[in-house]
Amino acid sequence: MTDAIVIGPGPNGLAAGRQVFGRMMSMLGQSHGFPVPVGGAGTPTAALVSRLRRHGGGCAAGR
């Protein structure tokens, strides 16, 4: 996920594709807006945790 954010060259010199993709994502975000989930950035996480709990799982983040 962070590869889309990095616009500069990478440490291994093979970052030409990442650089083009990062610049393209930046341009699209500036011209069309960056998507934000309704309810804020924590909404997808809350939905995933809710689904996990419905299936008998648990989440102990931040402890």
C-alpha cells in the first residue's frame, strides 16, 4: 500500500514502475478527489472487526 504513496526512486533502482504509478495516483487524487469512507477512516476497520467478532474471533489492538 505504501508503494502507491512513494513518488521518489526506491533504494534498489527498480522503482520506475512504482514511481510512475505513484505519480499517476497523485494526479488522479488531485483531479478527482481522494476517496474517504462515509463515517471516517475508522469505518472500514470497525466493519472488519465486527465481521471478525460475528465469526467468533476477537481483536486486542492497542493493549
